[in-house]
Amino acid sequence: MLALAAVFRINRNGSKLLIELCSMDPQESKFPSTHSNAPFDFRGRNVLITGAGRGIGQHLAQQFCRLGATVFVNDFHDSRATEVVDELQSFGFHPVAMPADITDVRQVQRLFGDIHNQCGGLDIFVNSAGFAQRVPLLEVTEEYWDQMQNVNLKGPFFCLQAAASQMMARGGGRIVLLGSIGGQSAQRNLAAYGAAKAGLSMLAKSAAVDLAPHGITVNVAAPGAVEGPWNDQFFSDPLYRARWEQTVPARRMATNEDVAAAVLFFASMGAGYITGQTLFVDGGKLAYLPSVPSTESDNVRSNGPTP
Ligand SMILES: NC(=O)c1ccc[n+]([C@@H]2O[C@H](COP(=O)([O-])OP(=O)(O)OC[C@H]3O[C@@H](n4cnc5c(N)ncnc54)[C@H](O)[C@@H]3O)[C@@H](O)[C@H]2O)c1
């Protein structure tokens, strides 16, 4: 790994850097030097997951623990973060609860400072915190607009910034943001959320360009509707659910496992040359152009699910 790094750097920066790299302690470049043959071996990695108090983030916390990572469990709700950590501890894992509101930049700085003090810095950052609420376009207020942008775009940005700073000092890292098919195709009464999620994909591209020279990748995993508390209320009507599933080629909702497959892939060591991407986890929904539009399907209900 070290020899490869040297060749890479000499092409860009000249022979003086080659000599420095050759004399470098492998531990100084921790991220690449601990590359494992097992693609999803996260032992020795420090991972922060925001919004991990339930839903997709909670599942990701479980998966990263299972795969050996040291996991920091963030949520806006203290009790949710604590309950997730307590449950994982009962299975013998050692995650750490880190309650904070990611929309508050001072809380973000404190969160990342605490993580740095506890483990020396992050290797992997996953932003799962998010929130959506349908509001008709003409009823959107400044307060609602700000709320949607703050939780779905501003918060992830300042977390990404803080994570990147720690990863640069450690020689690399992986950043994965939870986007949405709603950032690619419009849904009724979700303009503010859709704009924020679309912004995340552009943020990932921009950050990918800035951070690639530092060995940090930035990607978006963008699901369609996922089984879980976010959608429970909308899919409790079996007739509605059956109709909705007809709009998805896979004929079902996504599961947390489906979403985790994309996140773990982006977070894996082998994905170091994949950056600035948005990967849709949608059972083919965005690829599909239904030939007979139905007024009752495709989320047209004003209070329908909000992927
Ligand atoms: N569930 C879906 O159908 C779906 C579809 C597409 C995209 N997504 C995206 O996936 C992500 C996770 O969704 P989910 O289904 O797990 O949602 P969820 O509501 O089940 O969980 C989100 C968690 O984020 C936390 N959170 C909200 N605001 C926060 C803040 N300011 N600071 C810290 N934590 C905060 C909440 O307390 C909650 O525990 C979101 O970004 C969402 O936009 C979800």
C-alpha cells in the first residue's frame, strides 16, 4: 500500500515527496495502511452516524457495530440515542451515545470535538438525520423552508466539514449522505425537502472534488420509500400500499438492509475510487415510466409518504 501511495504522489508532486513518504511510519497514514482484504471489515474504524436513534440510522449503527467499528450514535432526541446504545451494549458492543442537534453549528462543533477527544478522529461519517413534511407550495413559510434546509442540507454540510477536517489529519476517510429519490424526481407538496435533497447530491460532488486529494470520498445513498417508522402511518392501509407497490418495478418498499448495502459499500475500503456519486436504492422506481398513470398511485395524496 505504501509503495502505491508513493507512486501516486511522485506523479503529482515530484521526487522530494517520494522520499518523505518512503520514510513514513505506516501508522501515520492510518486509513490506507490498514486496508483489509475483507471488503466490509470495519475493525479499527471510528464511525459517526447522525439520526441513528431510529430507522435507517439505527440499523446502520447495528451493522457497523457487527462489522467491528467503534460507533458514535447521534440523535436529536437524547433518549433515542441512549436506547439504541443500551440495546447494542446488551449484545456486547461498545457504541457511544452522542446526542446533538445537527442544525445547530455550535452543537456540531461540540459533537465532533467530543468524538475527537474520545477516539482521535473519525474514519467514516454517515448523515442519516433528516426530516420531511408535506406542505402545499403556496403555503410554504420562511420558518418551514428554513427548517427543511437546516436539517436536510445545512446540518449535513457542517457535519461533513467537521468530519473532513478530522479525516484529513488521519490520511483519508469515507463520507456517506442519505439522500432521497425525492431529490431527483418531484413529489407533490415537497418542494423544500426535494430541493434540499437535490442539494445534497451537488454537495457530495463539490466536496468529492475538494476532498479527493486527501483520500476522502463523498457519496449519497438515495432511497425510495423505506419500511420503518418514517412511513408507518402512510402504509398502514393495505389497499394503498398495494397500489403504491405497483409503481415500483420491484413491487415492494425498500428495507433498512437494502439501504445499508449501499452505505456499507460506499464506506468500504475498496470504494476509494468512487466519489461524488448518488446511488438510488429504489427498486427501479426512477427507471420506470408507468404507461397508464393512476391518480391514486405515485404518492399523489397530499399527505402520502415522503421519501
Ligand atoms: N424512510 C424513508 O422512506 C426515506 C426515504 C428516502 C430518504 N430517506 C432519508 O433517510 C434518512 C433517514 O430516514 P429514516 O427513515 O431513518 O428517518 P427516521 O425519522 O426514522 O429517523 C431519523 C432520525 O433523525 C433524527 N433527527 C432529526 N433531526 C435531527 C437533527 N436536527 N439532529 C440530529 N438528529 C435528528 C430523528 O430524531 C430520528 O431519530 C433521512 O435523511 C431521510 O430523508 C428516508
